Amino acid sequence: MTEKNMIKGRTGDWEVVIGLEVHAQVFRQAKLFSGADTSFGAEPNEQVSLVDAAMPGMLPVINKVAIEQAVRTGLGIKAQINRFSVFDRKNYFYPDSAAGLSDNTVR
């Protein structure tokens, strides 16, 4: 990282990182990070796994077939396919969801 990529701040130097969130629909019978079903017409909260509910100790595992489909799509549109990608799990606070609370949240 070079000096020109840094912003001088009152408390030190900062690196600006801008992320891009992309949504796409693929033809799969399971979600991207869990094995939960995705059947059309299901009742609310019927297709939720322990991973989806962010239960303690439950970590997501990428759906290999979905990644293969994404790579095939990229190749089909002559896109650059990265050989390395990083997924960061985001944690949102939802007032009506205990799973959205963090240890430092005032309750």
C-alpha cells in the first residue's frame, strides 16, 4: 500500500476501502451459504436453517455448485474471473431479532 492511498486523519492514517454488493439469482435448490431450501411459495420462515438464523457457532459454507454456475456465467460473458475471493459475513442489528444483537449491544 502506498502513501497516496492513505488519508491523513486526526487519529492516524486511514485507508479508504469501498465495497460493492452484487445480487444475482441463480437456478439452485439451496441458498448460497446454507443448505436451506428455496422453493417458491413457501410460508414465511419455513426455509431458514440454523446458519441463516445466525445461531451461535453456526458458520456459513459456500454452495460449490452456485460458484461453478457463477464462473460459467462469467466465462460466458467474457468477464475476468478472479482466482481468489473473500467473503465477509456482515452482522446487522435488527431490533426484533435476538441473533442480530452483539455482545456489546445495550439490551
